Amino acid sequence: MASSFCTTAATEPNSQRIAQLCKQLEFFANQQVQHIQPLSHGQSNQSYHIITDRAEYVLRSYPAQHKQCRQQELTIQHAAAVHGLAPAPLCLNNHQQIMISDFVSGGEAFNYQRHDTKQLITHIATLHKLKVMTSVLQLEDYLQLLVDKVQGNSQLDISLVNQLFIAAKQLMTLPADTVLCHLDLHADNLLWADNRLWLLDFEYSQQADSSLDLAALSLHYQLNTQQEQQLLTAYAQQRNQANLEQGLTIKIPLAKQLYSGFCWLWYLANPSYSAQASHWLKLIKK
């Protein structure tokens, strides 16, 4: 989940580990690695800026203890890259749990107030229109998966969990708009470089209701009621579907509650992120 750059020395332990890894990867067999710079690390992966004598790359390293096939993520990022939405993925190594992509220079986290929100909405609508075969997010199943990971945690509010399950059932009764969603749309995954927007980190991307991505934008950028409605209106215009805006207006409160719940439970399962868990808990209760 990293896009902003830091000045950590390339000699730090993780960079040394990545340097050794690069020597083992066939991708770098005919290249000389000249520099490794850590990028700001996300909660579920670590990213590094790799400079060789030929090009510049981003290498994402996933936790070794959570080995899983990343082919779906690669497929989605490739489809997004073809349409100019994301940097091109270049190499996936499931054994080493790494992915290498093109590097976008001079980037900063997308700022909703200063940068081109029209381009942001167009990008999200374009992503949602992509035809990529992926899994479909089952709201209740995913909620249960998250709850199971925090069973026994004294901070787990069962009554609040029950409210989330009710919200999931309610959302599923409304007309669905199932599309290819990003499902992790926050500033560090929206990179603004040279007046152009890039979507990053497709780790959680799959088919889901479009309201969840719009809820994420509203929550992460703390949009007020007017800004949120403007977002829904502009998005519906990009999708050019009758009654879409009306349906989204009805669904967005439920989607915001569920997205906040997903984040709360995810952070609650990770003791080092107690502050983040508290933040999302407050949003659920608003």
C-alpha cells in the first residue's frame, strides 16, 4: 500500500534482504542493481524502489508467512495498465512472494482538494467497466472471516458486529451494481505524478458492489454531504446508466458502514494498529 517516498538508507536490514533477493531473481539476471530505496510500507506488504543500469522498478514484497497465489492481482493490474490506469506489472514470483512493476517517478499521494478529481472519478469508472474474471466479494463471508480472526479480543464489540451483518444483508437486498472494484482506495494507493493519476496496489481487488469503492473514497477523504453527492453524481454520469445515482445514494450509507467495519476488524486483528482500529470504530458509530 505504498506510494510516497522516504529517505531510509538503502543499507537498512530489509533493503539488504531485498538486495540478496534481487541476486536470486531471473528478472535481474542481465541487469546490474545499482540502488535500493525503501518506499513507505503498507500494512500488508513492503515496497522498494529498485534502480538498475537499465530501468527503474517497484518491487513489492508480501509477508512470507501469508503465502498465497497473487495471479489475480497481477491479472487485474495488467488489465488496468492496458487502459492507462496503473503501472505495468512486469514479474510475479509466488514462491518468493514478490511482484515487480514499472516505477512512476515524481509521485505524491492524491490530494482530493488540490488534484484533478474528475480524472479520479473517470479512472474509477473505467476500472469498474473492465471485464476481468475474478472472485466475487461475499459480504457476510468476508465479515465472518474478519470476525474469526479477532475472536477472544476484548475490544471486539459483538453488538456492533451484529449491526454490520445486518448492514450486509440490507445492502444485498438492494439492486446490485457488481463491478471490478479496487477495495482499498486511500491516498497511498492513488499516486499523482506529472498531472496524471495512477492506481496502485490491487491486492484486495475483485468483483463487488461499486458503492464500496465510492464509500472508501468518501471515508478516506472525509467528504462532506455535498462533496459525497457530487462524487456520486459525477460517477453515475461516467457510467451512463439510468437510475445508478439514485441507487448509489440509497446504498452509500450501508456501504460506508460496511467498509468502516471491514477496516475496524482488519486493524483489530493486528495489535500494532490499535490507533487505526479506534479510528474506524468511531466511524462505524457515527
